[in-house]
Amino acid sequence: MFNKFRRRSSKLEHLDLGDYTAEEYEGCIVELQRVNRWLGDARALRTSLFTKLRRLRRTTFSILDVGAGSGELLRAIAEWSAGNGYDARLTGVELNARSACAIAEQSAKFGIDAVRADAFSLPFADDQFDYSICSLFTHHFENKDVIEVLRELSRVAREEVLVIDLHRHPISYYFYTTIGRLFFRNRLIREDGALSILRGFKPHELEDLAKRAGLRQIKVQRRFPYRLVLTARKEQPTTVAVNLTQQSEERSVKVRLAS
């Protein structure tokens, strides 16, 4: 019975296959927003990113959300920022045209930018944002593609990468397929939700993928309910280390000559 939880499922979800109607997709977005209010990926941000920002006492910051859906998480960040005196520059990326439009339409009053782009080739410069995040996004990809997404997230982030995704756990799966499904009407939510859990991660799997992507200072934490939160920083380029060493040696030589 528990064999299905040993490895990530490779079966594609309806959202990945594209076998849904426009009405089903719109209904899916509405129910996803309701689920996020209940289960709250924003809660995961409060105990990770928001806590860090308070500790750093920063007044301004920029965030790129890749696979942002309708932009609900960005709106939660915008509301938190405004309520706590922060100036946040927020950008949402979506490949799906409907979702990109939804970000623009629903987030206009928050000043959130919407960009339609591919997560594997983000149209941004290196270190353009302070933080790059994604939520319930990486489980849609095979491991090798998750690594590439993490590399792109780290490329555009000066400070940190933050990934929120599903913990592949039997309790979560069986709760969703029994009691949980009673609350959902949308076919995509009912069928994709259970498969999403099976496509989710164990903590050590997500950590290993981050290591293979070249990230450092990796931390994976469990958050209620059955969420995993990965935080990490990019690996410093070897050339930078070499240059710093050379500069240090040059300064040392100058000091010796001066003395």
C-alpha cells in the first residue's frame, strides 16, 4: 500500500497535459485560491522570508515568483509589506497566458508586475532580484528539470531562493482522497490534487536536488500542513574566489613593500 510513496510519481497532471476546458481552468483557479487561504503557503512565508526580513531590518526588497499562478501569494506579500512599512517590488512569472493575465488583472492595485515567460529561461539579468521564490511549482517537473529550475531561480536572486512544495506523505494523500475531496467540485482539483502529492518530495530528496543545482546553505523544513520549505543560496563562482585571493595577495605584497 505504501509503495507508491517511495518514489515520486511520473504521471502527468491534467494541468500539465492541457486536457481541460477554459471553464475548468477558471474554476480550478478559484478553488486553488480557496485552498491556499485554508492551508496557507503565506503561512510558510511568515515563518521563513518574513521573519528574515524583520531580522535584517530591510525597508525595501524585490521578489520574483516563478510559476505564480494567479499571483495570490504575491498579493499576500504585498499586503504584508504595506502593513509593515516595507517597500516591495514584486514580479510574477507564468508561462500560461490565462494565469499571466490573471496576475495582471487581479494585482494591478498592488503594483505587481506580470511577465509571461519560461521558468527554464527567465528573461532577467543575473542577481536582478533580492529573492526568487516558487510555490507548488517544482512538483510538476521531473528531477532533472527541477534542478534546472533551481539553477535559474538562483541565477536571478542576489540573496536567497525559497521553494514551497508538497511533502509526499501517506497521511496527506489519504486525507485528501477521502475527506478532502468532499470539499472540491472542480475535476482538476479533485484529480490533480492527489497526484500532486504523489509527485511531491521527501525532505532529503528536495535537499539533494538543491545540492545538485549547485546551491549552498540549504535548509529544508516541514511546515503545516504537509508542506516543505526549501531555503538556499547560490554557489559563489570560483572566479570570484580566485580574484579575491589574488587581490588579497596583491595587498599583502604592497603592505610588505611599504614596510
